[in-house]
Amino acid sequence: MDLIHQEIQLSLDQYSRLEKLHLHFNLPEQAIICTLCGYALATDDDRVGRHLGEKHHIPKGARRKLNALINSLQLPSPETLPKRPDGSAPHPHLQIQEGKAYRHCGLRSTSLTILSRHVRKLHKREIAATRSTGKHWLRDHIVDNLAFQSWTLKDIKRAWTITPLRASTQRSKKSDNRLLQPVPDPIQRLADQLLHEERTRSELHSATLNPPTDGDVLSTQALLTNWMRRTGWDRTFEGADCQILISLSSLPMPSSQPLYLGMHRGGHELSSSAIDENRLLSIVAALDRLFDQCGETVRFTDVSVRRWLRSRFTDRPYKAPFELVSQSNSERTYRNEFKRCICFWLRVWRLPRAISRAVTGRIFTTHQRRILEELWLDSCWTPCDNEDQNAENAYAGSALWLRQENLGSEVGQGEGEEEEEEEEEEEEEEEEEEEEEEEDVDDDDDEGSEFSKSEDTASDALYGEGSSDEEYGSDNQETDNSCDPSVDAVLRFYYEMVTEHFEDGRASSALLVYFSAIRGLSRQEGNEYLRPARYTPILSRLIYYTRLIFLEAILPLRAHTYTGFAARPRYGQLAALNAVRVDQMCDGTMSPLGEFLSLLAYGLTLQRSEGPAWHFDWSEDGQTISWDGDTRLSMGQFRSLAHEAFRQATVQSRRLMYDFDPEDPQMGSLRDRLSNTTPGYSFLTDPHNGLGELYLTVFMRACTAPVDGLLQTRHGDGQGSWDVDAAQAYLHGHDTLLKNLMVLEQLDSGQAARVSELLTLERTNTRSRLRGIGIFGGQMFSITRHNKARLTTNREFQVARFFSPQVAALMYRYLVYIRPTAYAILRQCFRHEPDRTLIFTPISRSTGWTTKVFTEELKRLSRDALGTEMEIGVRLYRQLSIAITERHVRGALPTFNRFDDVTEAADPDVAFAWQSGHRPMQRHLIYGLDGAFPDKLQPSLLRLYARCSEKWHSFLMIGPEAP
């Protein structure tokens, strides 16, 4: 062949002509290959010319004398050319075929059907032999994804394999979703039918979002999570109708129609009658009155007793006393847990026994039936007044928790907030506050895990031992006016419930524990369980009011004569409490409260392994943060939040000052004696600063302004009078600016404070509290005192956040000029003179703002600044600010003990962790970060906080030069 190769010579012009006609002269195997078709052509007679004309429509003029040239080469027939060896490199001009080969005999084919038929017919012995090794697929006998080339078209018998398979691999990737071989029509029709059924099922599944059922998988201990193994909910609800259980635990509403509960298995439609629902409304109203009395009892209980109430140990009190929930929204959410509980069990008891057992998967004990019957049939629910009137009164009583009093209907917020939204916000607050006490879980002297907001304020109470009459409360504690039979009946029922013994040692046999498990069911369908992070706040609420029931039963401030609960003794109160506390109220006891304490501690421990609510990821350049897969925020967008808030606040401030533009103050020249605790003192009222009457300039401009002035000439007598509409518009503008400043302070001064603490900032000292704003080192700053830390450790966690110069100037103008002007208008025009020291409180309402107001303002600002549908709420911003601080603000630091915040070698940047409200270990566990715990606001600490704020300001680039 080398001799032939040497004899055949083509000039460059001849090579060029062949290439133009898409022909390739192949060597050493002598052949003419059509590069468009990918195979060698027969060269006898005029075969090559006809192929080009008929197949590729090449004009005759271009093919002139081509056949003569080809015939002069005297090339062999392509069918006689030798095969190249298997594994050869791909020929650049030959077509590549995808095929398969049988492992045992080497048969090759492009058809999987032919190979399958061949294997079944001729290689039964090999198939049987391989099945004994666990290989049952015909594919195990076939080598797939082979690439072949041959000289002639689709000549698989004389083809050879090629490597690498780059070309074939690319083609296979493009055709992965296509069937490689045609199938018979009957098989195709059946496959299409099955495909349609699966698509329909998938669409229904996506619409309902039902989680996969566990079936009998949970019976396998290896597959049980630690949380499910501890709660035992799979056994508790075995055979129960969870959707009906959730409906049974709903709060009653006034209605003349029955409450629809759902469709039980077997087609039974369940409902609660309107009469029963009205009775439940009366019971719930009595429960509210009982809890009011419980709160009064707590307020008149000594600290030492409340410390023992809070302790979960038998031999020592807790370091901080039990405290009542401070916010009305929180208290309403807490109360709803026990309201749901009492409504649930009474509705279940009213069902027929067979239905009740089928729905709950359990039966009532004799004791449980007795206490439910005593409550429901008590004569106090059927007085002379008709039952419908009682129901209306009950709803009116419970509705007190929904009312908000407004001053001026045209100004301020609406009167109500939707219950569902408030409950979600309350749960967010609880989740944040639980973080504060996680550090105490392993502390032998601490209360461990009872540490959500509810748990921190939880307390216990029990029956008192019988004593002589003279040992008990004074006469005014047992007056007839304090007797309320319905309250006493509810107290008796709940005390029986919280002291119930476990049947056969099973905690779920107790009514209160079983109800707590129902609260662990997520979704309306009850087909999902709450994870520890979402369930521990519910446990904390139950613990809180369980302890209140104990306290009211054992040491009530006033006697409950209807059910025989005597008033507290004058002496020996602690002994009376501990007589029952050791058996019923401590961790490890076989009581509902003991079970709740144990489960709460375990749940808080498991939360550490679940990670934060958002998992952030950074781009390679660190300029974009992402979460939830497809949500992204660039650092420029994040800065634009503060820039937009500053811009809006500047515009609003200029409008409220009627374009009065005083010189920016020299903060260093203002005196602020931070050690001065005199009520009413702050740098605003210090006589040395002379700020008290500066607002009068703005007040006069507002009164006399030709446009939007607050005074007008009265028609008729020509006298001057107030323009009430203009005055109301000014007050509305004041509240709008104040909401903007509230958000701006959070954005500007570093990692965000908890909103509940931000709303407690005061402009001056009061008789019992220190102001929340001050000046140090020529800079204005805010001071938030970590209320949760005080409840947990009896020490205040103080955090200072310094303002940037531009924001400090805005705050100065508000506090010195705008706020006094607004209150002067309120005094002079509306004859109302409120005495308010809180900074972030509306002027047009008698009640303060809530977390919801801040959240809505932050979301509005995020929409304005980002120009998208992205809404950043309180929780998300808090997490974002911490993540951004760790990435951009703290920067690279030398090696140090990240949990050290007390020694001389401690890292100064632990102040960043203090700003987020955590100690170093807490911050590491919750966010994977660091933190600290200052309780003395000394100058060195203030300088650390100032350093943190300066770094944050540099990152935000806030001010007039901001883009």
C-alpha cells in the first residue's frame, strides 16, 4: 500500500478542486469521501459526478472533467477497503454512528431491539448464569454508548469503534429526552396513557403540596429523628384524624350557625352546635377574667416567692424572679393557647363516644370525664340571663384584646391589626428571645432551657395547705365583690388538668400534654409536624399559664369561695408553695409541667443543629448575597435602603420645619452628663445647652406660613383661629417622619436592635428608667437595654449604637425643633397635653406602635429603594446585617479566642456581637458567629461601640455624597 501511495500523486490544484466540491482524497486507505455525507463513494464510471449532482445539486459546470480525474486514480471499491482497528482515533470526514455490542459474542448493531432479540434467542445460558450474581437486566449483557465509523454508509458489520467519544457524547446529551428506537403502536399507546396519568398525579400533588406519608416507616427506629423519638407524636396520633383535631382546637366565634369541624372518615360530617359555641364563648370570657386575677396575684407576690416559682429545680430558686408578659399582644397570644385547650376538650367531650375515640385515637378516663362534666354542667353557665346574651357578653369581653384606642380618627394607624399577622410577629419575637437563654441550657445554676419569652416569664402555683382562718388574707381579699363562680369553675378545671397524673406512666394520657401534641401539628390538614424552632414558643406559652394556674390555686390574692380555694396565708407562703412544687412543678416530675420543661429543654438543644432561618451564600467577589436559592441582593442595593430612608427623612424634615435651615450643631459643644439620673434630665433639657425654646422659631413659622399655615382668619369676625385640618396634617406628617427615622436609625447605627427594645427608647430620664439617647465624644448615640437579658440574668445588657453625622443632625432637628412643635400644636389646638417620654411613639394615638408598624415601614422602604417586589422584613434584615457585618465590616483579624470577652486579650471586635444582642458563644451557636455581654456602660465600652458604628457608616457611605 505504501507503493500505491507513492505512485498516486495529486497536484495542489487538484486537491483544491476536490475540497471545493466537498470531496476528500483519503490516504493511506485510497478512497474518495463525500464530506457532506460522511462515507466513501464508488468511483467507477460517473458515480462520483452523479452523486454530487443528484444528492447535493452541484451544477454541471463545476463537475466538468471530475469523473475523468477520479477514473484516472483507479481507486478500489470502498467495500474492499480494510477496517481500521477498534479504538482508533475518529476520522474527521466519516460519519459517526451510535451503536451497541453484545459482550459475549461481539455482535454489533445500532438497534437495541435486534440485540435484545439476539440475546434472548441465542444466549439463554449466559443470561441464566449472570442472574445468579444479581444481574437481571438485559442491559447488563450489552455494551452501550459505543461510537462506530465505516467506509460505506451504515455498514455496522465492517465498522470499527473509535475513541474518544466527544462527538457522540455531545449528540447523546442533546437527545437524552428522545426515544432512541421506534416502538410498536400498542406499546406507544400504553406508554402515553401511563405518562398522562403520572402527569395528572404530579399536578394534583403540586397543587396540594401534601408531604409524603410516613406509613409504617416510622416504626423503624433507625429512621426516627431525635425530635420524633422524644415527642412520640407518631404513636400519639396513630389512628387519629389530625385534620379534625386541629378544627376542634379552633377559637370560638360568635355566630348563630354551627361550627363546621370537617368530614370524618366514613363520611361523617362533624360540627359543633351554635348553643355549644355560645357556651364556649362564656367559658373563654371567664378564662380571661381568671387570667386578669392571676396577673394581679403575681404583681402582689414577693420576689423570693416568684424566684422559686420560676425554678425548675427542687433545691434552689432561679436567679431572676418570674415576670408577667409586658405586651398586650403577647399576652393575648399566650392566652389563646389555654383558650384553645379548653375549647378542644369540651368539644371532644360533647362528641358521641364512638366518634370521639375514632377522632382522637384515645378514650377519656373516669377522672377526665368527671372534670369535663363538672365544668360544662356547672350551674354558673345558666344564670337568670339568657344564654345568647351571655355569649354576646363573652365575645365583648374577649374582644377587649382586639381594641385599640385612637386619638383623632383622621390621624395615625387604623384601630385593629389582623390576629394572624400579630401572632406571626409574636412568634418571631419569641424565637429571637429564646436565643438569649440557650447559653443557660448547660449551666448547672441556670434554668436551662425554659427560655423563650413566655418561659422566661413563666411561673407556677399550687393548692395551699389548710390553715386557720386568721392566717389567711385580710377582709378586703374575700369580699363578695370578688366572687365570680364562672372564674372559680374554670380555675378548678384547669387546676385539675395541670395536676393530672399520668396513666400507666404515659405523658400523652394527660389532657394538657395531649393538647400540646396537637399544637405540634402543622398546616390545616394536620399532616406535618412542627420542628423544634417553631414548637418551643408554643411550649413556653403553655408553661407560662400552667404556672399561673398553679400560683392562683395555691397562693391566690383573693379567695375563690365558689370552689374552695382559700386566699393566701399571711405567713408561710413559701412553705405552702414548695409543698406542692417539688412533686408537680419541677423538671423530671411526672406532671404536665415537668414534661413541658423537659421537652422545651430538649427542643432548644436540637435547634442548634437546624441552623438559622436563612442560609446565605456570597458571590465570588463578595458583592452579592443570596438566599432561598434565587433571591439575591447586591451590596449596592443594601446600601440604597439607608440612602433612600435618609433622603425621605430629609425631605419630610425640611417640610415640617417650613424650610427653616439652622446650622448643624456641634455635638462636641453640647453637654450630656451620662451619669445624671435625675428624672427629666437629658442633653435636651440641660440648661447649659439652651435647647428648650429653639422650637419656637419653627412653631411661629408654622403658624404664620402663607402656604400650609396652621392659623387662619375666621369668617365673620375676622379673628384668627386654628386651621384644624392643617394641624392634623402636621401631626400626620410628624408620625410619618418618626416612622422613617425609626427605620433609619436601625439601618444607620449598625446591627439592628430588637424592635421591642427600640420602641422603649426615651428622650429623658424617668423616675425608674434612664434615657435612651445621649451624646459621647461629640457623637449622638442610642442606648438599648436588653430587656430579655434582664429577665434571664437580672443584669441589663446595654448596647450603644452611634449615629452617622448626617443622621445625628436629622435626629437633632427632630428632637429639638419638630417634636416640641408637634406637641405644642397638640396642646394649643386640641387642648391635649400628653406626658410622653418615649421617642418612637405616635403623637396621634394613645397607644404605642408595635413590631408590625416597623415591619410595614421597612417593607415599604425596601420596595421604594429596590424597585422590585422584594420585601425585607425585620427578621430578614437582622440576619442580613449580621451576615454583611461578618463579611464586609469586621474584616480579616489575627487569630484570637473568639469566645473571649472578659480578659485583657479579648478581641475588641466582639462589640459587633454585642450589637446583635448575643454573647460570643450564643452568636456562634445561632449564626455561626461571635458575641459578648456588657452590663456596665463605661467609657471604654462606648468607644468600642463607636468604633463598630464608624466601620458600619464607612460601609454604608450614607450622607449627601451617597449615590
